[in-house]
Amino acid sequence: TGGFSQDSPTLHNPYTDDPILDRALRRLLPEAQYMRVAADLSKFGDRITSEIEHLGRQAELDQPRLEQQDAWGKRIDKLIVCNEWQKLKQICAEEGVISIGYENDVDPFVRRIHQVAKLFLFSPSAGLVSCPMAMTDGAVKTLTSLNLYGKHKFATEAVDRLRSRDPSKAWTSGQWMTEKKGGSDVAGGCDTYAVQVDKDTYRLHGYKWFSSAVDADVALTLARVVDSDGNAVEGSRGLSLFLLRIRDESGNLNGIQMVRLKNKLGTKQLPTAELLLDGAIAERIGEPGRGVAGISNMLNITRIHNAVASLGYMRRIISLARDYSTKRVVFGQTQSKWPLHTTTLAKMEVETRGSMLLLFESARLLGLSEAGKSSDIDAMMLRLITPVLKLYAGKQAVPLVSEGIECFGGQGYMEDTGLPTILRDAQVTPIWEGTTNVLSLDVLRVFSGKENILLAFGKRVSQLLKNTSNEPKLQKAKQSVEEALKELQKLLVKASDSAVKGDTRIDSV
Ligand code: MFK
Ligand code: FAD
């Protein structure tokens, strides 16, 4: 073996190894709450290094598969996921990664910050169980936002189970929006039809092109209600929102065929299926024709989770590269002693810290809104920051993780180091939950006709700058920011007008 072996990078407790995260929590949380959250995260960080990281790696090595027929040709659509994937789901329930976001006896702004911090530690070791957790959180948010909890039997049971800490009771949810014709343009591409059986109960017929974590218990999906003459309304206003069980009590699929599992570039741990809905029984929830607006509750939560994942990958690759830089000797000294290498690490660090601040700002604003304590400005900022955060962190994750892989030289390219998995998985973050350009258009949707959002944004920036210091340089920066905002306002008004008219050509914006 050549007599020399290189010391490998060590994964340290991701909480105690991350002073930036700790500083953000100290700044955002009241002292007593900080102590409680820090103790939980520190313990969880130990569990990540001693148990979770190994389970996540196994989920990558032992990938899900689908057996469609039994030995005698009977259609069984048996989805096989490894024990480690199951164990990770159990850990999520035990550790309360969803329930922490909804604990009644904790201030909502504290619980969302706690939850985001915990998911941030979990995500890069999670074997993509972070994906069903995102959708599960999104489902709880949607069902509660539609005011169904305590009023609608199935939705109430779903909420209780989706946020349960008891692994034997806990459910997870899917989010079935994308069809062959449309992933970004859900409304234009949706060919799933809902035929009424009784009151709010329907049978769904259609083909869902990407359905991740298809071992879930329930799903939220969109379909067009067919009227008694057999007609359905086209476009966005024709879409309604549905909640369904994926399997019945005996474990049989609910009028669903798993047509195949997707063969993906990454996220290989995660079972993503094409599904034929062939009369699946579903409950219509929310108002008829308000499906997109209803499921947007889910989108805005899963987009924050997506940013958590993007940042989790960035933080992980930097931590490993930083550790490795103290071990790898190049040209007579460790990488860490070469300024050119540390400059590379420093650039990655700065990028990551900036997005982390935005992430925690979104968690803070989300908590405030759930506590009913948002000012108008806070509510506008949450709506604005969510797509910006998702698109920016997702876009940034890919080149940053790629740079991190390069820090390991050829070893970064070797499958058995586990490092390539991080790059493959990071590549999905700008795509799913809305591509970068589609989210840019969502930002314009936020601005369109609402110039006061920009004023709110300007006020918030000025506030932040004012709170920092009176240093002349900062005051000058503040002036420049204010001038830039005025210019931006003019541009955005023009751009959002174009977006509203459906004219999104580059030259028009
Ligand atoms: C590890 C972490 C991972 C996270 C989990 C990943 C699992 C993978 C899951 C997926 O990828 S699920 C599929 C995700 N799909 C998308 O994100 C779709 C991307 N496309 C868009 O977001 C489009 O902008 C959209 C589908 C919403 C466009 O639909 P429409 O119907 O053409 O939009 P329209 O007519 O402008 O809006 C309809 C209503 O929804 C409006 O409300 P009003 O009728 O009251 O005016 C909009 O304001 C509202 N709306 C749209 N987006 C919203 C929103 N409201 C709040 N927030 C939003 N983001
Ligand atoms: P398109 O909409 O065809 O987009 C292609 C390109 O066109 C993109 O660059 C896009 O930015 C651009 N584009 C589109 N519209 C515009 C516009 N108006 N202006 C400018 N550019 C535009 N979906 C689910 O519903 N549930 C899931 O569980 C799920 N899991 C997934 C798992 C994986 C691994 C992947 C890769 C995808 C998953 N998806 C899921 C689907 C995902 O959400 C969609 O692929 C994504 O939203 C993009 O839609 P699309 O594939 O139809 O691409």
C-alpha cells in the first residue's frame, strides 16, 4: 500500500464545531431559551457523529428499489427502503425535528429558530430524510393555515401524526405537484382530474411525474374537479388541493400504481417515483379553485428547508476541508499554512455566513408571523426573503461544494470518501421547490403592484445599518444603499409590470 496513509478528515460535533451558528443563536434567543436550545443541539451534534452520519451514509450505499410484481406476476408495487432510512425517520420523530416547530408551550419565534438550527445540523448527515421532513413540515403548515385542525377529522389526525414525537404514530407527507407537462408551470401542466364521490371526497385520475419519499403515509396534491357535465376549469383557477392516504389500513396502495423509481444524478437515498393515480380516494381541502394558493403554504416552508439543506452542505464541506487542511501536507507544510489555500477556505466561509444570516432572519420572521406578532413590514419581509433565500442559497451551494471537493484533491473525487455524494445532492437544491428563475419571478410577484414592499425592505436595511454603529464608513454605506434602493425600486416596478403581463423575456426586464 505504499507505506503511507493519509489521515482522513474528521467530522466533529457540528454544533460545538460551529461558532457562527452558536453566535447567531446567542444573538437571536433570550438567555434562558438559548441555554435550553444549545444543550439540545450539543447533544444532537454528538448523536450525529456517533450514529446519524453512519445511517445517512448507509442510505446512500443501500438505495431504495421497487418490486412491481411478485413471483407469480401479481402487481405488488413493493417499495424497499433500507433499515437505516427507517431508523433515520424514527430518529426524526424522537428528536422532534418537526414537532419542535409547533410546540405549544414555547414562543413560536424561539421554536422555529431552534428547529432550523437542528435541521441545519441534521441535513448533511440525514441520508435525504431531510426531504420527507421538509414536506411533512409543509403539510402541517398547510393544514393548520387552512384552519382545518380540530374541524376536519382526517386533517386533524394527519396534523397530530405528522408532528408526533412517537415513532410508532408519526406520519410523513409527500407533495405531488409536478406532472410531465409542468413542474414550474403547475397550473398549465396539471392533467389530474378529480371526480366527486361524496361531498368533499373524490377519486383522482392522473400521472404525477416526480413524487419523492414515496414511502410516506399521506400526500398533498393538486387536481381539477370535474363537474356533472364532465367539464373542468383550465388554468390556475381550476386547481383544487387534496389530501390523501397513500395506503389503506392493510397497507394496500390507495388506487395508486408506482410506475417506476427515478434514476437520478443524486439524492439516490431518496425514493422518487412516477405515480399513476388510478382512482385514488382523496379529500378536497381549502376552497375549490384555490389549490395553488393553498399549496403555497407548503412551498414557502419547504423552500426554507431547501435553504437549510443548501447551507448544511456548504457548512459540512467547509468543516471537513478545514479539518483536512490541518492534516494534509503539501510542499513541506500543511495546507493550513499556505495562504492561498486558506484564502480559498475563507471565501467559502464568508459566502456561507452571509446566507446563514438570511436563513435565521427567515426563521425569526416565520416564528413572529406564527405568533401573530408580525408587523406589516415583517410579514412582507418574510414573503420576500423566502424565495430570495431559496434561490440564492441553492444556486450558491453547487459551486461552493464543488470548490470544497477540490480542497481534497483527487480524494475529493473518490466515491468511498462519501464526498461526491455531497456534490451530487447539492445539485438538486437549485432545481426542486422552484428553479432559480422561477423563484426570481416569484420575487417579482411579491413586488408587483406593491411598491411599499421595497420601502419596507429599505427601512429594514436602514434599521440594520443604524443598529450597527455610527462609523462614518457605515453611514456612507447606508447612503449608497438608500440610493441603490431607489434605483432598484424603479427597475422592479418596471420588471414586475412585465411579469404581471406574462412578459418575462430577458430584454423586457
Ligand atoms: C432537503 C429539503 C428539500 C425540500 C423538499 C424537496 C422535495 C421536492 C419537492 C418538490 O420539488 S415539490 C414541487 C415544487 N414545485 C414548485 O416549486 C413549483 C414552481 N412553480 C411556482 O412556484 C410557480 O410560481 C407557481 C406554480 C406557484 C405558479 O402558479 P400559478 O397558478 O401560475 O400562479 P399565480 O396564478 O400567480 O398564483 C396563484 C395564487 O397563488 C396567487 O394568489 P391569489 O390568487 O390570492 O392572488 C399567488 O399570489 C399565490 N402564490 C403563488 N406562489 C406563492 C403564492 N402565495 C404565497 N407564496 C407563494 N410562494
Ligand atoms: P421546467 O419547468 O420545464 O423548467 C426548465 C427550465 O425552464 C428551468 O431552467 C426553468 O427555470 C425554466 N423556466 C420555466 N418557466 C420559466 C419562466 N416563466 N421564465 C423563465 N424560465 C423559466 N416535484 C413534486 O411535485 N414532488 C416531488 O416530490 C418532487 N421531487 C423531486 C425530486 C427530484 C430529485 C427532482 C429533480 C425533482 C423533483 N420534483 C418534485 C420536481 C421539481 O419540483 C421540478 O422538476 C421543478 O419544479 C422544475 O420543473 P420542471 O422539471 O417541469 O422544469
